[in-house]
Amino acid sequence: MLLLLACTAADIDLVGDSGPPAIVAAPAFDPMSGLAWTFESDAGNTARILDSNGATVREGVGTQGWDGRDREGDLVATGTYTVEVGEATTTLAVVRAGLVDARAGDDGGASALRVPLYWHRAGTAQVATEPFSAVSSIDRDGKPTSLPAVGATLGLPATGEGEPLAYRWDSRPILTLAFGEQSELGAANLDEGELSVVAEGWTVIDGSPASGTVTLQRDAAIGSTLGVSEETLSLQVVSTGASGATYPVNTLAVPMRVYRVHDGPTWYEEGDIYRPWVAAIDPALRAIEGTAPTREAALDALVNWVYEDLGLEYDTRYGASAYTTYVRNDWERANFDMSAFIDLRYGTTVNCTDCAGIIVAYGNMIGALAEYAIIGWNFDLNYILAIGGDDYTHCPFGNGGCSFSYHAVTVSETLGAVWDATLALDGDDDPGSEPNALMMVQAVAPSEYLERLSPDRTSYDYQSQGTMQ
């Protein structure tokens, strides 16, 4: 499809070997688009515009263009108009092409998987069938309105702001865009002027402006890694003339923020609260932007982020947890207070159950399946570098404090690997003495982890995801 850059057609024979003078121009025109309606004709250089009753609306319109205003300078109403250039005539549909809402969908994961989001402070879950962006009218006070940008804060968007979206990283999002039926110019008149839409990088799979909605799918995946995509879909509304040439009618924008997650949430628990929290995954995915879309790589990157970048430090006085509690002292019912952690309500001093809870919560939110495991009991330590610490030590609690009563880590579903954001191990041949070599705990084999953590006999006592609040 040829999309010309102005409302004129170049290099077209205006008149054949014989026949009446012709007018070459776009068959449709949106006065609020910012584009002028122009024409070419061998019948003259000025045009007269008449309404459906034959009354003159505007005269003396030159080939440089008509702005859609009448003799008094007011925008004309939508409808069908007659254009006269000398003895030649043509019809012109004045239309109003604007979007009132945008909805995001998927096909169940065949080519797109959308993951609805959750705003924890409002206790509000995203409704997948509702618009993620909308306006009440395509016009306001004589000016066109546009679909809004996504809200700048991570709370529930205010009225007039767009919502972010989350899709599996390899998805080709599917959007359904609704055109307004009414404007300050009258009925939209979208069934006239042979209107269609074009969007670079997207394919129309259903609908048209005349039907009121258009459904498009992105041609390529939103990315090849985990992270956050900020983009604007540019939708060109065009009209097609009798010769097959296309002319621009309006350009409409759909701003989007898309979180590229590994998969749908992998919590064993169900309910809205176990969806991805916007305030949690936004900073997390920005921190791990560019991470390969595998579970192992996602958990590796989260460990780096928590251990190195969040400013947390290990509680070397009590080893007490700040954000994780065990419900009724049941080791298999660890509850992580994500709401408090996002605000650092209880400070930056943490212990192993906190760090394991962070990785489990963030990991399962973005679809990287993870669980807790408890290592027990009352065992001495080899050299470790605790989160927020400066030096390796085998006595993190000072002289006489050279052991753990237990230790919490993050593991895979089948205990095939261990992740630990609480500490780094000594990665050299002798983890029980100095010197020490930094070894981050990222997908470490369970047996190697135990050998490097402690000189004593230890074991993994239980495995569970726990819960979140």
C-alpha cells in the first residue's frame, strides 16, 4: 500500500486522451488532523466547497490546501461535500478519526501471553478485558484529544493516565483500538472515504475504521530479553482513491509501557495478590534489563540486584528477620511482607529468611519458579561475605558467633540449584580459610553449596514457596 506524505497525488494523469477535466485528491479529510486537504486539476487552480444542500461553504480554495473551515473560520461538520474546480466536480467525505480506547489481548500463549498486573496499595487487580488507555471524547474544546501516556508513578493510574502492560518476553501483543463515534464536528462519518489503517511493524487482523474497531498484532516479539519496553504505536488512518492511491487522513498514537516477564506468575498460591505487582516488577525488571529469558538467568540477575544494589546489610547482631515470619512457627509457612519491603518500612537490615523471601517473591512474580529451602541445624561456618559486608569472615556475629542455627536459601523446584542473596561463598579450593575468592550463589549445585557453606554435616530440611502479603 502506498502512503503519500501529503494529501496530493503526484505523477498521475489528470485527464486521459479524452474526457472531462478531472480532480485528483484524497476522498476523505479530517479537519482536526493538522493536514490540509489539497487537490490537482487541469480544470483550474481554485475550488469551491459545497455542503450536502448545495450551499457554498468555502470558495477560492487554492491547490495549496483547505483547512476544513468555512467562510466564518469555523470548522465544518462531518459529512459529504461537493468540490467544484471549474467544470470538474468530486465528492469529499469530511471525517473525524480519533481513538477512544485501547485494549490489550493475547491468544493464550500461542504467539502472545498477557499477564495482568496488580497495584498493591490500592488492592486493585488489572482487568484484562478493560481498556489500558482511554479518553472520554476524541475532541475537547475544539481540539483533538489523544490516548494518554502511561502513568509516571507506580501506583494505580489516575484518571486520564494509561496503564502499563505485562507480556511474556517473546509475545507479539494484540491490541484492539476503538474509534470514537461522535465528535464536536458531529458523527465520525468513518464509513465514508474508503478508510483503512496502516501501522509499521503491526498487521491488521480484524476490523476497520468503518466497523468502529481495529485489531492489530505486532509483527515481531516485544524483545529477546527480560526488561521494560517503552514504545508508541503510530497508527496511520488513510483513504484510498479511485486510482488505488492512498492518502493520509490522520496519525494516531498509542503510548505503551510493556513489562517483559519470563512467564505468567509461578506461585502455587492463587488470587490477585499473587499477580505481578507494578511497584515490585518495575524496578526489578529495569535493574535486570537485558537478562536472557531463562529461569536460571532471571534468578541469577535478581540475586545480583538484591545482593549488590539495594543497600541491604546482614543483621550481624541478632540474625533476625525483618520482613519474613513463620506462620504459627511452621517452617513451611514462611510469609514474606512484600508491601513493607517495597517501602523498606522496617529498615535495610535483613537476614537469610528475608533475602530468600525477596528472591522467591520477585522470581515467582515474573514467572521464574523458585522456592524456599531451610538448611539445618546449628552448624559452623566456612568463610562467607554477608550482604552489605566488607570482608570475608567465618564468624559474622563476632568472636564466638561462628555458626548459624539454620539458613534459608532459594532453590529450584527439584532442588537442582541454589540461589542465595544473603551471602557470597569462598570460591577457592579451601573455603575454610583465607585467602578468599568471591563466589556469588547463582545456580550453584546443592552439594557444592553445602560443602562451601559449612565444614559440618548439613542438609536441606524442607522446600516450600510460602506466602506473600
